[in-house]
Amino acid sequence: MKKIFDLKPSAIIKRFGLKNPIYEETAAYGHMGRKPGKKVVYINGTKKEVETFTWEKLDYVDKIKKEFGL
């Protein structure tokens, strides 16, 4: 799995955008089955587009299948 995922804390924070303000929707309606999307937020007065529900992404499925010969 180390070939596929970088499990250092800094890599996890970056991969899932955990320092971005992305939790409002999760707190209000939960996260199960939600599709990743984009949202515009303001951070220190600067407009920024961030991804929401990054932990629901399926972009590693093919890499995992390939690694395990599935």
C-alpha cells in the first residue's frame, strides 16, 4: 500500500484539503454517499475554490486494482 498511498500526516492533510473550510455541509447533512464537488470560499479575504467531500473520491480504485491484480 505504501506504493499507492503516502500516509504521512502532511500528505493526508494535503490530499483531503483538511485545512480548507469544507466541513459546513458535512456538519449540516452528513457525508455518507455525498458526491465530491467544488465550492467557493473566502479565506482571509481571498476567494478560493475548494473541493468538498474529498474523502468520498474514487480516484484510487484503478490504482488499487492494478496493484493487486484485480
